[in-house]
Amino acid sequence: MGTEKKLQQGDSVYFVGIKGTGVCALAELMHNAGVKVSGSDTTEVFYTDAILKELNIPYYENFDAAHVGANIDMVIHSAAYSADSNPELAQTQKLNIPVMKYTDALGAWSAKFDSTGVCGVHGKTTTTAICGVLMRAAALPAQILTGSAALDFDGRSTLSLGDKYFIAETCEYRSHFLSFHPKRIILTAVESDHQDFFPDYESIRDAFVEYCRLLPQGGQLIYCADDSGASEVARIIEKENHGVALVPYGFTASGGWRVVSYNVENERAVFTISGIPGEFKMRIPGRHQALNVVAALALTVSLMKEENSFSDEKIQSIKTALENFRSTKRRSEIIGEAGGIIFMDDYGHHPTAIKSTLDGIKSFYPNRRLIVSFMSHTYTRTSALLEEFASCFNGADIVFFHKIYASARENYSGGVNGMTLYEKTAVVRSGESKTFYVDEPDNAFVPLCEMLKPGDIFLTLGAGNNWPLGEKLFSHFKSIDNKKGVHHG
């Protein structure tokens, strides 16, 4: 049952789990379209609380069947909740109210627009955020939805610039992206991940192929030519002859979206592209970020040409916006600087993403010591990619490993744990730099207070809950600065 058929202006939609990043973002887009939005969640305070309050969207901080009445036209729920355990969803069934899971509702919403799905094992959040910044610079009528709060969207996961185009981050986990209705797809990377659902590379590759088959004749597949998995998916789609235009981008790409050069100058990435004259600059470290930019550029230029609005002035506007791009929460995010130490946070949790993130930071700050706190996410991923994890930390001078951040969705009975990962990595890093294991992230606070020195970078890394350690350390060193009368701009 699709929201594009069911819902119209003035209808009432109730969101179960409304504080979730994606759910809140979809609720905001529907609210902006004139739908009456309300919902519920737990009492835990999240950054979306402020967004919902600013929009005057009412929500309960508990789940109660009494919240759901016959006046509601549709219920949309986070995948974290089901009718078996949530009284509101059980009541929805009793009242026979149409109900949709968030990913299905997102897919139905996408059918209303000329939609682009941004997907890939790495880079999709940042690429989607860059798309939004470029769409704004090019004055294109688009809605953008990212999977994390974007610093350039005023800390939100949405950017509303119009209602012709829709660009959304789409997730491969459990093949959720198959609900989406893409006219265009950006494909950043395909490799083994989510081992609890995709046991091997072939299974996750086939999910991406199935997604790309949803493209209509005349659609576009913008894919990273440097990534072997993305290139394989593109070859399969080309061989099947779906009438889809293939648009490669990257350092090894043919055509107008080849990255010709990449350098770091004064803590800026400076790169050139074969199809557009002049230099592009950005403040976010890493060659992989240049790839994300070129993917977003390929889409933006395509839509500009479709709108007959391509001009040198708009390209210059895009270049200016790109140099000011600040990325998203937990993607090479600078928390602050105190005690001469830069504190950063990044969500990278797959070996490929970890390596590119560390290498990128080192290229920007070659004279700074890089100290990392890493918490691996899921036992299944850690076990399946143990060798890759052990060899991806060479860009760091010092690494603190912690216990594995488990997922309720996995069922793991093997013997790999955080200590296993530490021991394996310590062997690889033997004779290089220092490697430590501290089970609970907070217990690393005291040794790190003693270890960190002016000129260092401290990075919390991973999809676990070690990020508060960086904020605590930043506050500690900031308080010392304050006592010394050091001003923080």
C-alpha cells in the first residue's frame, strides 16, 4: 500500500519510533507537504527531539495503544518495532489502519518524484550530503534525505529545495533499498559486509544488481570505476541490456568524470576532473572523499542539463559550496581543538572505510600524531573480516581497542571478541606503533589524559558507543585551557 496513493494534504500519519534519524527525516518531509504528522518514541533524548519541537510535530515519549485512534490514516514504523512487541502497532492491526515499515514508506515517497538512490557499502551518507550542498548551489528543485545529521543542513537529515527531484541515501541491509523507485542510482562501493544477512560477497553483490535492475529504460547508473564490486555490478547491468546509461567516475574512469589529479595543500584536498576545467577544493580529508564529490557532481550536472540551467556561474557556485562543505555527523567530524589536540569522530566500521579514513587524516595532518579509539560493530563482521581489520590500522600511531559493540539482530556463537581483534592487530603492527586493549571505552580516559600531547589528533572510530570518550577528553582539555585563559574560537 503506497503513501503516494493513500496520502494527501491534510491526512494524518502516525510514526512509531519518530526520533530515529530516517523516520524523523521522512516525517519532516511529509509535514512540509501538508500531511498531519504525529508519533511516539522512548524518553531517550536524541538530536531529533529539537527538530520535532521546532516543527511543532507532537509526539509521545512512551508507547500506548490509546495513542492510536480511528482518526489516523496511516501508521509508519521503524524496523525496530513490530506488532508482536509494540502495543501501538498491535492496536493499528486491530483498527485495520494501513501500516508501513519506514523503508517501504520511503520507497513509496520516492515514487512521487524523479528520484535518485545513493547506495554502497561505503560513502553513501557523505555522498548524499554533498549532493544536497551541490543541488542548493545549482538552485535545483530537490528534496534530500541522508542517513545521518548533515552539518550543512543545519544539523538535520533533510534539505528541502523543491519538489521535482528526490535524492535519498538507500540502504543495502536486508535489501531495504528494493522498496525505492529510482530513476538514477549512485553506486559507491560493493564488497562483503552485513554478514548476518549476506554470508558472502556474491550474495551482497546480487542484492545491488537487483536494486540496479529497478532502473527504468533511460535511467542512469553512476558508479565508481575504482571499486571492483561497483564495476562488476555495472558490467552485469550493461550485459543484461536494460537500456540504462552507465556513468563511470573515479581515478580510473573513462569519460568526463575521471579524477585527473589529487593533492593536499594547506589542509585542503585539491583535485581536477577531466570534464570540468579548473580546480575543486574541499576541507574533508581523503581521496575517497574526492570520489564522493565526483559522484555528486555527475548527478548534479546531469540534472542541470536536464533543467537547461548549466552555466559557468553555477559551476563556480558549486566549487565555492564544496570548499565550505562540512560533512555529516560522525564522518571525519571535528569535535573541537583543546590543549593543542584536535578531537575527531568518524563512523567508519568496515576495514576499507577505516583504512581510507586514517590515510586521509594522515595526508591532511602529516606532522601530527594520530591516536585512535576503535570499537568494532557486530561479532559477525569482526569475525568474517578479522584479517582485513588487523591490517587496516597502519595509518594510526596508537590504537586503543575495546570490546565489540554487539547487535541485537545477530546470532553469533563463535569465539572472536574485542581481545581477539586486538591480539591479531598487535601482531601486524609489531615493531611499528603502540596498540592497547581497554575493554570499556570510558576506562581509557585516564591513560589517554596522560598520553595525549599538543599536536596530536585523537579520533574515536567505529559504529559503537565509544564516541562519548572523545567528547569527554575534549571537555577535559578544554577545561584545562580555560583555567590557563586559553581562548577557543
